[in-house]
Amino acid sequence: MGRKDKSAMNAPGRPVRRGRKQRPGDSQPSQIDWRDIRNHMAPLAPLSADQIESVHLASLRLLEEYGIEVMSERARDVYRRAGAEVDDASMVVRADRGLIEAAIASAPSSFTLTPVNPAHALCIGGDHIHFGMVSGAPNVHDIRGGRRSGNFADYKKLMKLGQSFNVIHFFGNQTLAPNDLPVNTRHLDTCFVNLTMTDKVFLSMSIGEGRVRDAARLTAIARGLTMDQLAKDPTSITNININSPRKFDTEMSAAAMAMAEMGQATVITPFTLMGAMTPVTLAAALTQQNAEALFGIALTQLVRPGAPVVYGGFTSNVDMKTGAPAFGTPENTLANIAGGQLARRYRLPYRTSACSASNAVDAQAVWETQMALWGAVTGHGNLIYHSAGWGEGGLVADFEKVIVDCEMLQAMAEFLTPPSFSDADFGFAAHDEVAPGGHFFGAGHTMERYQSAFYSPFLSDWSNNENWRDAGGRTTTERAMEIWPRMLEAYEPPSMDPARIEEMQAYIETRRAEIGSGEP
């Protein structure tokens, strides 16, 4: 689907199109339109109001009595000036509940991120749901090429796939680690790709102040804005991980403060694995997740009240036999839903994830991803990270899994689309044509609607066994293997003013020289 089509998808009064029916010989998968997915159903609430309040109070106790180790002297000073108890020798900051509650009260309940293409703007908060690509994987895999270290060529391919799928709304901080590029300047290369090969929201690298400022400045150039204008109409967003348990490192806090100063968005996400980074119980894990998230959110608001910020949850469990992270488990699914309850308790947007620990694109990968995805959706996650392509518990970005996951995401988007119940939808005209015991295949009501009546999958094979065998008996993963190369062949880059591209390139060369000389 061309870029011109996507930019006009959601024009007022235009009906949202269901998946185009796949036809024999089609080289491209059928797609739903780019759309603002909204969850009109009430969120699930597995925890009672009393249980949510008990987690809230326990979180405040954890911050008051145990505190957070804050490695950044500057961040400690911010908390100190706000009235927190700071021990510089141990670097532990203890913040009382009044300080935390007052600080987070200034955080907005929703905000909009506008990328280079305004048609792909995202409203973060409320009942809006946005699906994101895998991010941060150090390795990459596809069936033909095998498992290999992350590299820049594959990075660009994954970005093209994410741009090509309408159901992908945003990209994480480096969809794949380009390990063949210098560590200290690779963020410049990936930002340039993100801004020229895609026109959607993406997260910047959050390792230190320099990287997030570079991403914001490049984004401002790409949009033709000054930094002051960007602060009023944000685009840039980054993810800040608290190093659970209870440790806030210098680079992450520096990035969080810089983003707040620039008026850009920050996602504060503790990495809380039950039995490893938190005590083994769900109550303890949610308490620690909540305490660490509130602490980081408070920092952004102490730096700039009203700065856009997102409550992040990433609570799952480990395999107690090996210590390996597990995802898509009952505990992970429940934590995804409960995290949404906590975010709503503070009237904050919510980030969650749809992950799997499977080592292959197999049944385990699907059921774990689907379990986590249902938890994220029914918990009303606003930003659902790692929705497409995540493998091996985050160690691999997988091309075939991007395809499998996008099929699931499209089906989920259709599930979330409110059905029509107009007078014509009740189908009495069809009953006028069809006698008892007949069928509705040829009824006028059916013929008028059959092409768009149901979601049309691009990956599922609904043929009978004989036809399936005659066509080669290919599995889902094998069919996925054939789709993504065709999508890359059909990819078309979004347009951009050449003058802005030149300005970005000049900025990158200047920064590359400064970083090489040791400047921040």
C-alpha cells in the first residue's frame, strides 16, 4: 500500500476498511488501514480497589523506608531540593509520600506525539492502543539466513517492514542493535534511518543525555521546527529503565531529565522479574514496579511539571529451575492487566509489552505472545511494546515472527473495532429471500457485503487438507518466510524535503566529529 493511500486513511466520514481479501497471485499481504485503534470495552480489573490501594501504600512505604539508589549527583540534588532525604555516601534517596504524590500530580493524563507524517500522530492515553515493533535485540534471525549478530543492513530491513505494516504504529529504541557500527555514534545512523525510511513515531536511545538530545534535534530538523516549537508539539520519546531492584543509574536519569527539559516524552519502566529482580510474589513485584515507576515519573515532573510521561510496566517471572526470563505466562499476563489498573489509579498513560521466551517461531511463540497481548489489551495498554518480531526473551529480532505477529495484531485490531448495528445489519431483507432450510450465500444482503464482511487473514491457510498438501503443505512459519522478502521489494520510502535531509546529514557529521573528539 502506497504512502499516499495511508495519509488519507482516516479522513472524516471515511469507513475503516477491513483486511482486503487475499486473491490468488497477490504478492503483498492484505492489510487493514492505518487507524487509531481504540478499546471501547471496559478494562479488566483482576485486583480489587482495596488491593490496588494496598499496592499504592506499600509502594510509598518502600520509597520512604528503603528508598532508591540514585547514582547521578544531579538527580540526587533535584530530589534533595524537593525535600527528599538524600544520603550521598550510599546514594540512596528516600522520598516521602507527599513529595511523590505532589510531583506525579502534574503529569498529563494524555498527550499527542506528532511524527514527520502528521497522519501517523499518536494520542497516548485514554482508550488509545498502539502496537510497536521489537526493540533492543542484540541478534537477528530468519529461516534462510539463520541466527546472527545484529547489523545495520538488517536494522534497515526491519524498519522498512515496520513502515510497510499499517498495524505497526511506532518503533522502539533501535529495533535491532547494529553491532557493526561504532557504539558511541550508531544512534546518529539509526535516527537518520528512522526519519528517512519511516514516517512514524520512534523511541530514541536513552543511554545518556547526548543521545536523546541528538534524536530530538534531528527530529526537529526533519519536521522543520525549532526546539522551542518541538517542546510545544512533541515527537520524541524514550524509554527509561530503572535497574531493578531499586537502582537508578546515571545515564538513565540524565536522559530522563534531558527529555523533560526539552518537553519530550519519557516512558519510565522498571524491569521487574519475579524471583530475580523482585521478591517472588505478585504483590511484592507490583509494589516494587509501582514504587520504581513513580520515583522516575516524579523526577521528570520535578524537572519540568507537565512534561509528558508514561507509566511503564514490565513485570514477569523467571524459570525457577534455570533463572531464565519467562514471558506470556499467567503471571506475566496478570501483571500486564494489573499494571493498567495502577496506571489508571494515577491517571497516567500505560506502557506494557507482548513478549515470548520461545527460541523459534513455533506454537510456544504464538501462545506466549497471544497471552501477553491479551493481558496488554484487556489492561488497556496505550503503548504495547515488542508486539512484532520479539524472540528468545528479547535476544532476537525475528523476521518471520514480525509477519506472524502482524497477523495477530491485525486480528486484534479488528476485534477491537465496534460492530455496526444499523437497521440494515439485522438482515431482515435476507430473510425475505431465503426460505426456512435454505442458505444465505446468494442473498442480496450477503452479496452486497461479502467482500468486506469478515476480517481476511493474509497468513492463515483455510484450504482443506488435500489442497494444502497439493500447494506444498507449508507451515505458517514457512509461509511467513515467503512474505517478508516480497514486502521489502515493494517498500517505498516516504517523501521528505531534500533540504531537511541535507541539514540532518550536516548535523550528524558535526556530532560525529564532536563525539570522536570526546565531547558529550
